[in-house]
Amino acid sequence: MSYDFDLFVIGAGSGGVRAARFAAGFGAKVAVAESRYLGGTCVNVGCVPKKLLVYGAHFADDFDHASGFGWSLEKPSFDWPTLIANKNKEIERLNGIYRNLLVNSGVKLLEGHARLVDAHTVEVDGQRFSAEHILIATGGWPQIPDVPGREHAITSNEAFFLEQLPKRVIVVGGGYIAVEFAGIFNGLGSETTLLYRGEMFLRGFDGAVRKHLSEELTKRGMNLQFNSDIARIDKLDDGSLKVTLKDGCELAADCVFYATGRRPMLDNLGLENTGVQLDDKGFIQVDEQFQTTEPSILALGDVIGRVQLTPVALAEGMAVARRLFKPEQYRPVDYKHIPTAVFSLPNIGTVGLTEEEAREQGHSVQIFESRFRPMQLSLTHSQERTLMKLVVDADTDKVLGCHMVGPDAGEIVQGLAIALKAGATKQVFDETIGVHPTAAEEFVTMRTPVDA
């Protein structure tokens, strides 16, 4: 049978664009449909603008520390609308880059909502296209729990476009997004409360990392309230919000920001016209080759609910393009040793097993840990401390996990991820000469196990 396209991609986020570009480069006839914005969540309302806001928030520390190094300056002032306007310009520039990447690769770009008509047909704005393969890469969408007054709350989608910086912010959630935005608001001068219903935020991260970050955020004046959740939100006559907690306590705020999870974006996608099935959490069910239960349809990225990180979606997109159109280059995605960062203030960088995971998996574990005041703060009054931690298998000497809380943690851990991927032992770390004076050298100078 003859089709209009070899591959039709629904969604021009990181994974969809990667799959489309490389499939076209391999000689396939490819189309991409996108109804919102080119670049997906990451570029528009995710990791890129968030990192720009984190940079903006960090300047408060830089100004505060400058006097210790001999700089005299007037009290700095911050203008939120300027930061948002400049952020918007940068995102527009990146949108253009994504457009050029697709068009210059020979991909047909359709800017409209795509809906599945059947297993081989997609409709965009009333026009139908047939394809041998269809790839769903529509990503996720933030959601707010069904609490009374939820209409007064915002998510990350709206936070990037607030007209003014709120004076009092309540951030609800305990994951990456909640912790990062709490740090942004706090760093920019908002009175910030972070509410989380569990015992400690960042579930799944190493216990020492979670505890250390909570201590550092408290030092910075953030109000952390664990084992806490919202019962209702009421808007008062003056426009402020009254937040009633489940224990009956009341908090005042100008903004309530929910970061309590994301759902797969499947709205009006037409899955009911195909054999595609969802898993018990509502994500698209796929096999190890990203094949859905409908043979002609694949899916990747946040919509399949595996590891919801941009670089993972990129790897998945590459794997799909290679398997379909360049099988001799196909390699399955390896989900082990995926490094990640939380751009809290201070940052978290981590790769490999946590101490808890290593023990649960039966490893005989040695822990190497260092906490210190980084050199860059030595001439300041800041009491912020950095944490570095190695989890080592005592029987094989293999390094199982590297964890850090401190400045540039993500930058440092990226290099360590290569070492872990290569199977480095603690002896290899010990025999590696450090770069002095840096914080990073601490990872190759820790000699004594803390549990010895």
C-alpha cells in the first residue's frame, strides 16, 4: 500500500523532533504536527525557561557575596517583568531554531491539532494524511487536584507568564518542579512556603541528599511544611488567597502553585479509533521498542510515563528513527545510570543508585561522604555547605552511585556519569588526580568510609 508519509509524528517536543529529523535524514518521508509550540514542554514551559529563572534567582546570592571580595555596590533591585520579557525573547528564538531544524531536514511541518482517524490515518485541521508509521510524542500536562478553590491556583504553565512576582507564594508538591520553583520564588524575594504531604520531599533521591537540601533551604528562609496538604483555597475581597490546610491551619498567600504531578496529554487524540491501550496509570502502553498495542503506532517520551526527562526522550526518538529506517545502527535505550539534576538553590546532581536502593538490592555497601563549606563562600558570611557522597559496593569496589548538593552539582555529576557508565571502581576514583582548587576534586579525595 502507498502512504503519504513513512512516518507521521504527533508532537514537536524534544523526542518527536529528534525522531522526525533523523528519520528524514535516513531517507524517510516525514511529517510532524504540533498544535501548541515547537520544542514542547522543555523549551517553552519546562527545563529551559525554568533554568533561566534559576539563574535569575541566583544573582541574589552573587550580590550578597560580592562585598566579601571587595565589591561595593548599591542595594540591587529586581524587576520581574524584565526577566519574563527577556525569557520570552529567548524562547521565541529557540522556537525558530526548532522550526528550522525540522524544515531544513526535509520534514513537513503541520501546525494544527492532529487526531487519529485509524491506525494509519491522521487528520489535521480537516485534512487527512496516511502514514505507514505514526509516532505519538504529545508529552504531559500539569494537573491540580480536585480541591475546593482549585481555580485560584496555578501550575508551571502559568508561572512562566505571571505579570508580577507574588509577594507570598505557597508551592504544593515534593518533586523536581515544586522544589525548583520554590527556590526560584524564594531567591527572587517572595515569602515562600513549600507544602508536601509526605515525610520529606524528593522521594526516590538519596536520603542524605534530601535531608541536606531541606537544611539548606531552611537556612535560606524557606518555610518547609511536610506532612501537610491543602483542604481548600478561598479568594478574599482584596485579591489575596486564604489557604486552609487539612489540619485546620490557615495560611495567607498571593499565589498558590501546584506541582503535584503531570498527566499524559491525550486530549482529543482519537486513540479510541485505534488498538492503542493505556496502562493502569493512564500512560500509553509500549514494549521495549516503543511499539504500542497497535502495530503501526509507536509512542515515546512523557506520554509513556517511563523516565520523564528531556535527554531520555531524545534517546528514545533516536532509537525509533534508527529501528524503523536505519536498523543497522539501532541500539536500545539504556535506562541505567541516567544522570539528573534538580536546579534547586543549591543544586542537586545525582547518578546511579542511592544508598537505600543499593542496600535493598543486596549490595554490601560502603559510604564515602563529605560535607564542607565551598571555597567560593570562604570570604562571605554564607554558611551554606556542600554535600558529596559515593555509594560503593564493598565486595567489587565498583562505584554504584554519586550524589551531590551544592553549586554546579549538575555540571559536575555529568562527568561522573561517564565514569559510572564505564564501570569505574573506587580505586579508579582514588587514582584520578583532582583539579585543584575545585569542589569537584572532593569526589576523588574521599578515602575513609563514614560507616567504617
